[in-house]
Amino acid sequence: MRGHGESNGSLWYSLDLEELIERDHPLRAIKRMIDDALRGMDAEFRRAYPRNGRPSVAPERLLKALLLQARYTIRSERELCRRLKTDFLFRWFLDMTPDEEV
């Protein structure tokens, strides 16, 4: 019997991005290295940003996004933002949740 291509219209999904990324994916090793390096730079980031005012995007996330842009030869930041909206691998690398605003 032929199945139907209709969506069931579910409103709730539970996703664990960690489980979606293959265990041997090359970005896993890169993510570990960059996270370790960025943890070592925490004091420098704290000195560079004021304590008051509107919160910015974390510098760690910005640097990791630039690394993705270079690694995957993405032409522009606008294109990178488009990829972040749909690519779970990129969201996982940047420690974003699936529903987080880009």
C-alpha cells in the first residue's frame, strides 16, 4: 500500500544535537581543541568587555563561527547566518539550541 506524504503536524520535537553528530566527525576534535583554547582566553575576554550595558554575542561563539566560515568556505557572514538557520552541525559546533535565534 502506498503511504501518504502528508505531515502529521507535530508541534513538539525533542532533539539532542550531540546524538545527531557522528561520533567520528572531524569537527568533534576541532571543537574540543577550540573550546580548550577559548577557555584559556576567558580572562582576556572578561577584561575586554564591560560589566554593564547590553549583553553581546559571546566572543567565543563569534570566533567559532568565523572558524566554520573559513573551514567550509562560506562567502559571507550573511550566508553563514543562513547556514546556521538550517544546519544542525553548525548549531552543535556553536553550542546553540535548535530553536535559538541566529
